[in-house]
Amino acid sequence: MNKRISAVATAAVAALVMAGCASGDTGSSADEGTDITLWLNGGDTPDELREFLKKEYADQAGGTLTIEEQSWTDALAKLTTALPDAENTPDVVEIGNTWAPTFTYAGAFTDLTDMYEELGGDKLLPSFVEVGAVDGADYALPYYFGSRYMFYRKDVWSQAGVAAPTTLGEFNAAAAALASADRSGFYIGGEDWRNGVSWIFANGGELAVQEGDEWHSSLSDPATIKGLAQLQALFASASRAPVTESDSTPWVNLNNNESTGAPEAATIMAPGWAHWSIGDLAPDPEDSTTLVPTWNDATFGTFVLPGTDGGIAPVFAGGSNIAISAASEKQDAAKELMRIIFSEDYQTMLGENGLGPANLDYASSLGDDQFATALIESASTSKLTPAAPGWAAVEGSGLLEEFFGKVNGGGDIAALAKEYDAKIDELING
């Protein structure tokens, strides 16, 4: 395994290599009765699934599974500190898919190559497998995916007489036509690169490319520049979001405004699970002082972002990978939990709760409604960020937010691309 350490992997993460070499199994072949800890990020994994994991682990391994939820905002820093420490490391950990390369290159995770086939093999989502692999070995496997697609106000589109788009150009024109002084035809924050990158991908561009053993930022590539120019024009003509806004909750803008009753956006782009937050606002039956959204097919609809020549545009696939800490002294017990996570029962439960299951054989568990259809279609051409050892450092630096904000603020794209290529290249190889 290549032990290059990324910029985000500080001296604490450097200790992972030593911790991984020193750790070992201390129990029986199944670590029967061993208590272990699983770190999950945010609230994406529902309580029902957490309780299932606890019960199944107790039944199958005889021990107690403790699940600790970490905030996405500080998970990276906590992982950097905890993973090298055998006394405090979680045994199994969920990790954002874009962070996986940094920690796998750093030696943070146990080699799962010998379990790959048992846990699903080639049925596992390929792009997520790729970002968790180093030198042909598998370290962080897919946990769930949530590709992005479009949510729109049918009523606004219909009243404006705007037809459903079949190409990216048609979408850009429709979004501009739907915009008004107080409404975004397409609501996207200026710094929102995770959604904005779709225009780069659709035009054949990339954020970075690998040349030999080195990665290089490719913002100056002509295809990337073309996508950025389209995005810049779209933001200027269609979005009323702040140029300084990055990741946000755009479904709030799609729903009826509580004071005016009018939506502040005709269209948004969001991961599939956002549909639970979209709908007509009405008093909560359990708390009449709180308004909650209820999806209404007459008002709201979905479609996948079309590509430049039709078809489906590549979008950034959200979601997570999952791995065993190399510093854990409970390796066999952790592997038992992995078997439960990749079991048919759990994979099916993920899909039933709107999370794309790691094993694509169980994608049918998502159902056959418009949300499942859009999620599966958008995932079919989705892409991830570069599998570079320093990519977590790039994300953590805020350079992408700065760059996209300046582009959407009307800056000189070619000059900005050259400037930020140089900045990103300082971090991307670790």
C-alpha cells in the first residue's frame, strides 16, 4: 500500500501507519462477546436501521454495538485525531466518499480485499469502490449513495408555459425564463461546487486528472472552462441565491414562503433524500405551531438533469463509504459488523429508507416511484471527486468554494482557473 500522507492527514494521522501495523486481533476468531463502536455521520442513517444493527450484532456476535453520531462539520477533524489512537478509535467508521482516498493512502483502514467478494464484490457501486481502493486493494467500501436530481414547481413551470428540458442547453434557457426579480428559475448558491460541477462533467471536463503517479488540477482544461462558462451564465440569469452561499437547504426556497405564500425558486438540485423536506406547508398534526412539508404531485415534480446532447448529465454522487479502523484491536468483531451491514436485510432497509444501497442487486428496494426512478437514473452516470490522496485537504481548504464563488460572481474564468490550479496542485498529492 502506498503510504503517502495528505496535507489534511496531520502528524496524528501519520501515526496510522504504525497503529495499523501494531494492531491485531485479541479475541477469538469471531471476537465473540466483544463490544465495539461504530461512528456514523449526521442523521442520514435512520434510527430503525441503527437499532437493527445493534440487535443483529448482539444476536450474532454476543457483544454490544455502540453507535456514536458525529457531525459532518467536524467529522474530518475527529477522524484525524481518533483513528490513530487504539484506545479511542471507532472500530468501524462511516466516511464521506470524497475523504476516502486521503485516509486509505494514509493507512487508516484495514485491508478488506479478502472480504470483497463476501460483501458483494462486483455488485457494489463501482465508483465508490474505486475511491476506497489503493494499489488494487480495498479498504473503504460503499455504504450508501444519493445522487442529485432536479426538483421543480409544476405550477410555476406550467404558468410560464415552459416545457420540460431534454438537453442541458434547454434547461439553462428554461431556468432563465422562469426567473424574476424575487424568484430563482434555478436556485444554486454561487459557491455550491457540488451541484455546479455537473456543468463541468456534462461538457467532458474534470476537477483534476492523474498523470503517472501525480494528480493535477484541471480547471484550465478547455472542456472544464466551457462548463464553467455555462454555469456562470446560468447563475447570472437564473439564480437569486447569494454568490457567497455554498451547501444549503434549497428545498426551503422551493416550498411556499411562509409570509408570502409564493415559492422563491422554480427549480432546485439536491440529493434524492431531499424529497422528504419538500411539499406544501401545513401545520404539524402533533404541533400546530410548526409547519411541515407534505409532497403534492400536483405542485411538485422531479426530473434528471439532461446532458448536452440529451440523455442524462453526470452529477456528483453524494453518499458515504464504510471501513474498519486499522488501529482497532477488535478486527474480527468489526468484520462481523461489516457482514451485517452488507447483508441482504440491511441493504434492503437502506433502499426502503431512500438511501441507495451499496449492493446494486438491491436497488429495487428503493421502490418504483418518481424518486426512486430519478435516483437510479441519475446514479447511472454519476461521478465522484478525484481519487487523489490529498483530496480531503483540497475540500477542507475551501478553495473550491472560493473558486466557484468568484466564477459565479462574474470573474475572468481562464485567469481564475490558472490561479486555482496552482493552489490546488499544492495540496492534491499530499
